[in-house]
Amino acid sequence: MLIGDVARRSGVSTRMLRHYDSLGLVRPTGRTGAGYREYSSEDIRRIFHVESLRSLGLSLREVRRALGDPRFTPSELVDDLIRQTRERIARETELLTRLRRIGAAEPAGWEDVLQIAALLQALGSKSAGKRQRAALSSVEEVPVPVEALVEAVLSETDPNVAGALRWALAQSDDGGWALLAEGLRSPAPEVRKRAVQCLAEIANGEATALLRDALAGPDTVVRRYAALALGARGVADAIPTLIDMVVEETNDADAADALSALASRPALADQIAAGLVACLARTAVGPSARRRLAQALADIPGITASRALADLSHDEDRGVALTAAYILGIRDAR
């Protein structure tokens, strides 16, 4: 079969077939009387073998080794091809993500495109200072797509940069709720913590709804952050977790402040006082916990809190008794 016929039937151009011949990869076994290349059925089979291996990503040099060296084993080469393919996919996925984010920002011109691209690059910088400046600039200059901010804040380890990113995210009209919800479900505890910290700084209905979900979740750290934020927003569901925080001495001062804010609503004051008193009734509650509970009762109005403090003023632990007596004196003076 002449080279033109082979090209039509195989889909390989005559130019490439000549290239294969020059490399010694596929050499036609015959020549016509006029000197034209003539391919046998075995030559054509080899062409298809070459094309099949090229379709896997092998270079022509690797194809020649694979077909010409009987000692050449495919396992190592295939593993290397898998690695190279994964790296290429990762690079192209990163590029696609960056392009999508630039498109989502709806740039008005190339100057905007350049600014957005520079900010996106700075958000991924190894320099914490550059990342922080990019976070602040994302609000003051061309807005960075919210997806980029969420992705950055969920992976940020520097506290100053993380604070700047949370601030920038809070200024956005779209808080990236789906991505933050995904962050709350992350298998990585640090990512879940960063997600709830972001939500705690965004004061709107969507963030509050996600914080409610977090409050019911299994992660203790996330529940505590959610309780503090929800307590400040007047959500009564946070009360049990806030009381536990006082007992366990985990951000107990902040938890007590949140309980005090909630207790400004008369309907919740008795509920909070009853919860604190119930903790005092536990036999396992030691003197330090009783002292913290007395301090938490200080700003809870109502007779239930006053009676509990009166009982604590006679506590067997002198420190607890003095604390409760002092608080009672202040309450009486009011």
C-alpha cells in the first residue's frame, strides 16, 4: 500500500509517516519500481501501535523504546505518565479556576483584568504581608471574586492575614455561603474552625442560619464559636453551650458576657438562671467552677439568680462564698 493510501486509511498524515520513517519508527518494508514507499499489513499494524501509544501521552522516543526494546517494561513509564497527567490537570484546573474568577468579577477592561489577576496571585503568595495587602485591596480596589476570598481564608494560617480576609469577606455582598458550609463539613478541624470564625464576623441571616447548623454539629470547638456568635445575636439556642463553656472554663468570660446579653430579655433570664443553678446542683462541680457560675449569675436578673447567689455565699469554699457575697452586695446596691 502506497503512502497516500495509508494516510487516508489510518488518519496519519503523509508528513507524519515520513517523519516516522526518518526516525526509524515505522519504515515501509518495500519500494515500488518507481521508488515509492510501499507499506505491508505489518507496517500498518505498527503504525496503529504507534498511534495508540502516542494517545497515552508517550513521546516518540518513548514509543520507539516501547516497541523496539523487549526488556522495556511499561509499569514505570505508565506510573510516570499518570504523575505527569495529574500535574497537568492540576495546572489546568488552577488556570480554569483563575479564569472563572476573573470572569465572575465582570472586568470592564484589560486594566481590571490585570488588577484582578495580580490580586489573585498575591493571595497565593508565600509572603504573609503580600497576602494581607491583597485581602485589604480586594475591597478598596477591583473586587476579588468571593470564591477566591473563601478559599484563601479557609487555608490561611497567619492570624493577621486571616483577620484581613475575614474582614474583606464580611464586606462582600455575597458571603460565599455554599463554600463556607462546605468548610464547616471539612474533615480538617482547622478548616472547620476557620469557616465558623468567618461566619461569626458576618452579621446577616445566611450566616446566622449556618451558625445554627454549626451549633448542632459534632465539633465541640465549632459549636463554641457558633454559640458565642449566636448569643451576641440573641439566639436562645446557644444558651446550653454557653453555660457549658462557663463550667468548663473555655472562653468562660466571653460566654458569661453572651449570657448576660441574652438575659436582657426577661423570657430568657429565668431560663439562663435555671440552667446555671442546675449546674451548681451537680456533685462533680468543683470550687473553681462554682466561682465561675457565681460570676456568670452576677448579671442575670431575677429571683432565681439572687437565691442561687445567696446559697453560694454560704459555700464551703471560702473563695466561692466571698465571690457570691460580693456580687450580692453589688446587686443589693442597685
